[in-house]
Amino acid sequence: MALAGLTQVILAQPISSATPPPLAPIAQAHHVLWTKFVDKHGVVLDFVGALPTPEDCSLGKPNAIGWWSPIENGPMFTGLYLPAVCERARRSGAADDREEARRLAQGLMKCASVSDVPGMIARGMGTDGQCHYALGSDDQTHPWFYGLHAYLKSGIPSAAERLVIVKKMQEVAEVLEKSGWRCPCDGAFKGEFRGGFQGHLFRDASRYLFMLRAMHEVTGDEVWLAHYRKAVAGRPAKSDKTRAEICATGYALDREEIKGLDEYGQWICVGAQGSLAKLINMETDDSLRSQYRAGLTNNARNSLLLIEAYQKFDNGDQKVFGNTDWRAVYSTWFPQRTQAEAQKLSETGDKTKRGERKHYEARYMRNPLAAAAITALAGDGTGREAVERAISHYDYARLNMAEFLFAECAYYALPVGK
């Protein structure tokens, strides 16, 4: 099997009934995630806590970005997780697994439908099912495409459902194309953008190229292929490399500008690594495929070294996770007229009430599991033992953050039978 995991979802037929059941820890992780963290809309919450109200979202509490709220990363987590659920459904052939994939896709669609600004991907929905924070981001927008692309290629959606999803993807992509692939905001920040995809970093190049190529694949419109061909040979501002060459280097290129990428930031590279895996599958040019494969391999090699940090996580740890009561932790508030003010507000908080558990989980759970996912996405089985050790280490019922979803992303990216 040349490519596996998230790239396998393009194969609609179920695999052999002899496929072994998931590892027991993965079964536990799946159960906990679905009973505790997936909301009624089909969107993955960051943690369990009171949802923000329309007033919270309008005023920007705890901040206008939505950071530190339970709906901080809805499309990001849902979109990165959906390909794993599609692969789970492909392997099992179970109706329940297919329905879970459908629920997640519906959640992503809702995130793209609650704003009055075309192309805005909301982070998630508050108490009324419509309210949301004014600032989205590239970290939410790319996984939205990433997850829905996998769903469309899974064989799960009906013809009617497929048409609706493709239409929405086209709508969002056309808005982004007109804005220079910058992500629009709404509310008090309408007319502004937060994040984009035409920068000079590896994460910029891999995600941008994936979205362009994916749009061609799901629509058949040659315009997207032309955009992709131009972009892949283009050199972003501040770079002397083409985007293909940037992809070949991998995320090591980003270390200087993204501090803590190895210690804390692996999670923001999972979608970029998955994008390379999918680009390899979609691309027909052997030279480009070779460059994408080089980046995929470099990233997997780097991340493999980071997986063993899981050993520092104690399942019996009793550190305080005060984030559940996020209103008490982030009680400071002031009106935010600019994005800089919103970010400044996000840096406040009562450290004593917050406790150290969130940071602990991020360092010794989220990061190793994200590194495991990046390693597994290479698709050749390299690092399987390290990946399986990491995903088998945690008592998922004791975790506070939904970020353990990267365990399933890793497991379902491993090739079957290798």
C-alpha cells in the first residue's frame, strides 16, 4: 500500500473483514470523545464548559478571538478528525461509523453557515446555535476544507448531500481567492482578515496548494487546476524557493518563526502534513510528487523523535484544570477595537484559578500524539511501534482537552497490515 491513513479515504470500498478491530485504547479514546466532546451540531469542543452566550460573542468574552473558550477550535479539530473517522468507517463498514462521519461533516457545514460574511468559517457556535466569535483564522479554515474533502472522497455522502457540500466549498474558495486567500472576519471586525495562506512558510505552502488542488478534484473545474499550477511554481514574498521546494523542505523551515514548534506546536503541523499526503495522491507529475514525498518524509523523521515525550505524562496527575470555569479564570475584560487589543486581552487570566493541567496536557499529551499523527501520515509504517506505544499510554477518560483526537488521527493513518 503506497499511501495510507488519511489518503486512503479516497477508496470507497471496505477492506477485508479480516481487518483487526482498533486497539483497546483507541476504542476508549473514540468513546470518550463522542460522549464528552462532540457537541449537538457535530463540532468538537476544546473542553467541557459553559458555552459562550450571544452577549459573550458580541462583546468578545473572554476575548474576540474566542481563545480559551470551549469553542476555540471547532473547525480545526473537527476537520482534522473527520478523515480519521472516514477511514474508520471504511475499515469497519459500520453504519454507525458512517453516521458519525456525516455528523462531523454537518458540523463543518454549520460553521460555514452562521456568519453573514461569505467565506467566514466560525470557530464554533454558542448557546443559541448561531452566535460565534468575530475572528476566525487560517487554522480553522484549512481543516474545514481538509475534512470535507476527505468526506466527499469517502463514498459516504449521498449525491444530494455531495452537491450541497461542493457548492459551499466553492463559495468559500471563491471568496478566499478574491481576497488573496486571507480569512475574513465578521461582527465588529467585518472587512478585516485574520490569517492567510500565501506566506513563505511550509504551513502556508502545503495548505494553500492542497486547497487549490482539492477544489479541482471535487469540482472538476479547470480554473482551480490552473490556480494550483501557477501557485506550485510561484515564489511567495520573502522566499527564494518555489512552493514545491518549500514543501520538500518540510516544517523545519518554520522553526525560526514559530517558536516551540517541536515542544508545543506539533498540532498545528498535522493538517499541513496531511495536505502533503493528499497532494501526493492527487498529483500526476512525478517530479512534484517526489518533492511532496521528501517533505512528508522529513516531517515524519523529525516528529518521530518527539513521540517519546508521552512517557512524561502521568495518568494519575492531579494538577488543577481550572479552564472549565473559564469565566472565573478570564474575568478581566475590556472593549476590543482592534485585533491587537483582542490578543492582548487573551494574555490576561488568573493563573492560580487556571492551574497547570491544561499546559501539562498540551506538552505531554497533545504534542506527542500530534507528533505520532505526523509520523503515521508518512504512510509507510515507519515508526509504527513508537506511534502505538504513545496512543496506548493514556487513560483517555481522565483527560480534560479533546486534543487527544490526534490519537485516532495517528492510528487511522497507519497502513493496515504493516
